[in-house]
Amino acid sequence: FPGLADVSISQDIPVEGEITVPVGSHSPDEDYSTLDEPVKDTIMRDLKAVGKKFVHVMYPRKSSALLRDWDLWGPLVLCVSLALMLQGGSADSKDDGGPQFAEVFVIIWFGAVVITLNSKLLGGTISFFQSLCVLGYCVMPLTVAMLVCRLVLLAGAGTVSFVIRLIVVGAMFAWSTLASTAFLADSQPPNRKALVVYPIFLFYFVISWMILTFTPQ
Amino acid sequence: MATADDLKFQEFDDAANLLAANPDATTISIDEPAEIPKNQHSHLQEPGREEDDELLGTDDSDKTELLAGQKKSAPFWTFEYYQTFFDVDTYQVLDRIKGSVFPVPGKNFVRLYIRSNPDLYGPFWICATLVFTIAVSGNLSNFFIHLGQPTYHYVPEFRKVSIAATTIYAYAWLVPLALWGFLMWRNTKVMNIVSYSFLEIVCVYGYSLFVYIPTAMLWIIPQKVVRWVLVVFSLCLSGSVLVMTFWPAVRDDNRRIAVATVATILLLHALLAVGCLAYFFDAPELDIPAPIIPAHNGTTVITKS
């Protein structure tokens, strides 16, 4: 290489330095890496989050924990269990029976989506999945009511049992509506609150009606 | 009649009174320039058109129409476009419902309450409520009618909810679509003063169905006379809202077509009411337990009376 003969690196400038690569494991990121933890921890964390939300529904306060970390596990479990419990009444192919599994599922999810869209169209500031999360979790009192109804129906199907079921379902319906309203009403403009609360009322009323009219074949 | 009074803002009551007193007068409102074409057109008509002028001459309808032109400018694939159809407050919805239940004779529901702000909230949720009210009331009424019979086993009849939903939503959306298409077509032949947009027609139909909700709840009473009185009463109320809305829109047309249109509107409305009553509510006479008649070949035949 003749051209390089002129280029000379003086011998007394050493090329030296230090290259350090942080080979991990002492930065704060390590605490959030969940890949290495045991599976039990992962599952328990999610279960605890779901459980905390159930507690929030049982004692509805205006806390933002339910809204911030939304998840749809709880609503899914509640919806499936409610649909399964409502299903047992129409095992035969009678046309006039109670709702089928798919009908309950569709009513709950489609109803929740429509209510969420309604509140967003009216100018609400809550996000889509947060609202679905709240509406789904607030089905919990009605699922408890369904359980109680099935137990009461095991004992008998007369007028007394109907009155008990009516009271239980009515109380749980009020609880569901109040719980979801407590979470959702704040995100609405104040002059449209009633417009948002009414569809929630209708939604839980329809679910309560399905629970109350459940008759085992 | 350009007196000094015309130069300042006039309450529309005075203008209407003046017009009533002297229908052929030219009224000029200088501070509302958009009103001039309407009023000049109006003075060429018969005195019977006053109600339209009165209603068209409301002072803030221009503002709302201008605003309506501005607010619906979002493209239809954005969320904001659909938000413009839900731009109502609670008191507005309640006012519209009240207007549909207590129709004021001579007042047009669309002009008075909708005023270029048609909403989809009312029609959608009134239809949803009506669907569930009819299904639940029908179920309850059948339960009470058949209560004493030993052979009766209560069923929730959930199938009927989907049938009710299909019927009512189809009525509340397809009939306005057909009516709107028909009115548009007639508009190309005969120049109508009053024309409605599709959403306003949907709005009127949706709010006019509200009176069927308490009617359906009262249909639980298992008396045929009571039920038919309720049908007639609710038909009168909601039918009058529809007639007063659509009569000005077809009035200028051929007399027979106008009458036929309004008659069809009323007929479909009545058909909905009677159909729901017949399908979802069993007749009270089926209360009598069926007698068992032994037939000649030994098998028993049960007849229903």
C-alpha cells in the first residue's frame, strides 16, 4: 500500500480505554422481569389482583384501583359461571325455556359493550376496557344471588321460596347497580349522568330477571 | 309594514300575532337575514300555514341549524362523527319524551323539540326498554293468567325476547327508512316546504314509541276491555305525534297521496301495537281449564276452549 507510507501513527500515543458492559443483574429492571419467577408467583399475582377487585365490588368506594389495572378475568369467570348456573334449567329442547348458555353470554358481553359505547358517545372519559371491567365485575352480586337461588330452589319451589328469591335478587340488583354507578358515574359530564346510569340499570335488571325466572325443569 | 318596530329584535310571538292578524303582510326581520326567504315565501300562502311560519320562525333555529352544519363535519369513520348524534343532555331527553307523551295539538314534534339536533340515544334506548318491557310483561301476564291451573308449568319464554327485539328494532329503523325514501322521492316531484332528514324521522319514531312502555306494563291486567282501551289510547297519543309531524311534509302533495301516506303511517303503528298484544300476551279467556272428553275408541281427547 504505497499511499499509506505517509500515514504514521506516532508510537507514543497509546490506544487504550475501558469498555464496560453492564452484564446485568444489579439494575432495578431486574425486579420487573417476570420470566424467571416460579409459575406459582405469576398465577398468584394475577389471582390477587382479581381478588382485590372482587373486594372492591363488595365494598364499593370511589377508588381508582379497579379502573387503573383493568382485567377481564373476573368478568369472564363470573359470566361463565352465571351462564352455567342459568343453563341447568332447560336441558330439554323446549322452545319456551330459559336462556341458553350462548344467550346469557351474548347478553352480558354485548350489553356491556353497548353500555360502554353509549357512555363514551355521551362524552365519558373512561376507557373502553376499564368500563367493561367495571361492568363485568359488578355482575358478582348477581352471581351470588344466582347461587343462593339455586340453593333455595333445592329446598322447594313454593311461594315462600319465591319471596326469598325475590328479596335476594332485588337486593343484589340494587347492589350491582350502585356499585357500578359508583365507579362509572364520575367519568361522565354532570348533566348526562342519568343518561349513562339508566342503561346500566336496564342491563342489571335484565340479568336479574333471568335469575329470578329461573325454574329447574 | 316596515315600521320602526321591525328594525329591532322582535319576539316571535309578536310576529306570529301580526301574521295572524294580517296573513298577507310581508314581514321583514332585518336582524335575522336567514328568515327573509321563509317569510317572503310564507306570505304567498293561505292563512292555514301560520303554524309552519310560527314554528320555522323560532329565533334560535337558525343558530342551531348553523351549528348543525358545523358540528357534523367530522368524517364518518371517526368516533367524533357518531358523538354528534349523542349530543343531548338529560333534560333534553326528558323534554322530548314529555313532548311525545303529551302532544300539543298543532305543534310539530320535530320543530319544537328536535330542532336540528336529532339524537340516537332516545330511539335506541327507548326501543331497548320497550323490547324488554314487552317480553317481561308478556311473561308476567301469562303467569298470572295461568296461575291456578294444575297443568301449567312456568316457563320464562326467553325466545320471545329475540323476537320482540327483531320486530321493534326493525320497525323503528326500517319504517323510517322507507318513509324517508318515499318523502325524498315525492320531494323531487312536488316542492315541499317541510322536509326531514333521515335521523329526524328515526328520532320521531323512536320517541313516539315511548308511550307503549307504560301501555305494555298495564297490559298485564288480564281484562280484554282494558287492554283494547289501552291500545286505542296509546295509539291516539303516539299516532298524533306522528301525524302532526308528517302531515306538513305531505300536505302540498296530491291530496290522495298525502292522505294515503298518513294512513299508512298510522296503520303500521297500529299493527305494531296490536301485533305485540296478540303475540306476547295470551288472551284472558284461556283461563278455563280444558274439559276432558272420552272419545269413542277409548282414548281421551282434550279440547281447548
